[in-house]
Amino acid sequence: MPLFRLGLTLLVGLLSIAPARAQDTPAPEYRLTKDQTHNRFSSAIPPVLSVPSGAVIEAYTEEASDEQITASSTVEDVISLDFDPIHPLTGPVYVEGAMPGDVLAVTLHEIELGAYGWTAVVPGFGFLADEFPEPYLKTFTFEEGQTVARFSDDISVPLAPFPGVMGVAPATDEMLSTIPPRANGGNMDDPHLVEGTTVYFPIFVEGALFSIGDAHAAQGAGEVCGTAIEAPMRIVYEVNVVKGGRSIPEPEYETDAYYAVTAFAETLDEAAQKATRYMIDYLVETHGLDRYDAYALVSLAGDLKIAEVVDVPHVLVAMHLTKAVFADHP
């Protein structure tokens, strides 16, 4: 069982909520349907559920278009796509005891794919929008146990489902778009946030008000055309309020293998610099490294990864650090 590294003072409390494997999925105590959704981030959106810290929740999520595109859709549906209902998010969930300054640990226990998915090129949207002005649509159907998406007769894409949008409410009653990533999480589109990952969110409002959605069956780092394989899903996750440790400015996450920080910005350079600083801060505050030692270590063992570039000019960069560097050696 890996140790959470949010801070040495959190060690005892965090040992009980280490990243879980799918086979260890606890029985859900609460259930949310795909109709219990919203598509903005705001502290003014009332919660649909209140749970104690440690609760396990089964949430059904709708695909990104809110059923504007289905398995039987044609490219005409892409042309008429309305962006206003984009990213229906299941929630918000009020977590009892969560207060500003705390951290919300969300463990993704199980992610189950729905029956269909789609990917599209939407005119005017995407990393190379000027070069691809025509609409495009490809749909997929899935059966239980399927491990790849059939892109064509001779091309298969491995399935690795994850929620594209997760986040807590920001400290504003303004109705913010879900499209860009922010300090509260949001549209991170990080394909590493799969089963077994625990994601940490800084809490900005009482109760945290956590929401999840925009699930992807498969996505490359970057999501360059503007969409992944957008699909409805069933997600079982656990929420834990972490108090008394170091604060985090933006979401961080970990698996059995590595610890990661994330950073959003309006350029890749700025996001990569922020992510590097965040990992240095983590090493200094949690592992007691000198700042120069930490800087050198992330140069030797830290991996910068582009999570998404599609929400131009907003981008998200993560840095991963393998836990093997902290292993005891003879």
C-alpha cells in the first residue's frame, strides 16, 4: 500500500485512503443518476447529495454533448451542436466537514464504460481548428469486456476510460464555463486519471461541492482534435476530507507507481514552469529536500506530460515523479 505524500503531518490519516485497485472496489453507499447534472462551476449550484467523509458513491455520467450526439448520429448533428449544455456533470456532492483550505481526496475505484461513444471534429474548435474547418464524426459501440475501440478494419485504439472533468466548486457564485481547466479542477482531460488513481483537490467552499463527468473511453495526451471518445459511464468513487496538511494550489494525484502535480495556464511554457515549481514544493515540504536538490531530482526523474491543449488558449500540464526513487536500496 503506497503512502500518500500530501504532507508528513497527514501520514496517519492518509494511510487509510491509499489508491485502490479495481478488484478492491467497496460497495457504493450512495447513487447518483445521469439526470442529476449541471454544466457550470459555481458555489451557487445547490448540492444533489450530502455525504460524510469516507463515503463511496456510484455516479452515472452522461457523455459530453448531453445526448446531442448518439450512436446513430450523423455529421449533421455535429454541425448543429449546441455548446451551451456541453459537459453535463453529475453532482454537486456536499462532503460533510469539508472547509476552505482543506483537501478533498477522490479515489476512482471503478470506471465502467457505457454502450457507445463518439469522437468529432467541430468546426472552429480544436488545436488545429484553422486547418480542419469541416465537421467530422466517428461513432463506436461497446460490449461488456471490450478492451479496444475499432477505429477502422485495421486500426484499434486501446480503451482506458477516465473522467475528463472533475472538480470542486470555486469560491464564486458566477456561473463559470466548464470548458477550461482551473485551480478547482475542471476540464483537466488528463488520460492518466484512470481506475486506481486518487486525485486531490484544494477546497474553496464549505462542503467542497464535487462534480464529475465528461468521461472518455480513450484519449491521447493533448486531445488535439477537440474530442476524445466521448461516452456515458458508471463511476464508483470515494471522497475523503484531508485536514491539517500542506495546502495545494491546484489538483494533484497519485497511483501506486507515481505522484503527480498539475498546472493550468494560457501557454505550455507557463504551465510547465508552474508544474515544475509545484513538484519542487512537494519534495521540499513532504520529503524534506533542499530546494536545489529538489530541482535537480525533478530534472533527473520528473516527467512533464501534456494533458490537454485543446481549450485554446488554456492548457494543462502534469509532472509525474516515480515513487521508485524513494525505495530503500541495499
